[in-house]
Amino acid sequence: MKKRILIVDDSDTSRNSLSFLLKIKNFDVIQAGNAIDALAQLESESTDTLDLIITDINMPGLSGLEMIKKIRQLEKFKFIPILVISSEEEEIKKSIEVGASAWLMKSSKTNEQLFDTINKII
């Protein structure tokens, strides 16, 4: 069975390129353009088999940090792996404090690092 990943990023370009890479590796991918949409998707029945959330931190409305806090309060997703991909080192540190499982810097991540990290946490 394919592993299912939710990508949360307000940048269409970032979200679509990451989705493309994951689909090549045979992952089932769903997308959310912001944290509010992601939380709504998590409450739907279609995410019962979700294996990983990949998120940005800086998004309009609800930030990725706030979203992670809310996800960790949901019994169903309390222990789901969350991978943060961001360009801001300070925000990445905060994401680990609020419950992210792992992180990568946008500017320095390679596809190999991305897939190594995903394979380690799911």
C-alpha cells in the first residue's frame, strides 16, 4: 500500500514540485495551500490513512507552528510524523519544540536528504 503524505505550503510552486518528486517515488500525495485547509482535511475521513505531514512554517493566517500545536492536540494525529521544510533556522528550532518530528532547510536540502529523512520517520 502506498504511503500517504499531506503537503502544506502556501507556495504553489514549492507544493507542486515536492508533490511531483514524491509521486515519482510512488507516494500518494494530498495538498493544502495553508494550515487552515490542512486542519480541515485532517478532520475529513479521507485522511484516515495519512502517514506523514510535510509543512512550511511561514504561511498567512495560521502559521505552521500553530498548525503543529493543533495537530498534536488531535488524538488521531497525536503521533503522526511531521517534517518541517523551512528557510528560517530559528523557526525550525521552534517547530521541534512544538512537536515536529524532523526538519530540513529549504536552501540546502537535496532530494536524497528529503527521501532519507522521510524513510527514517515513516
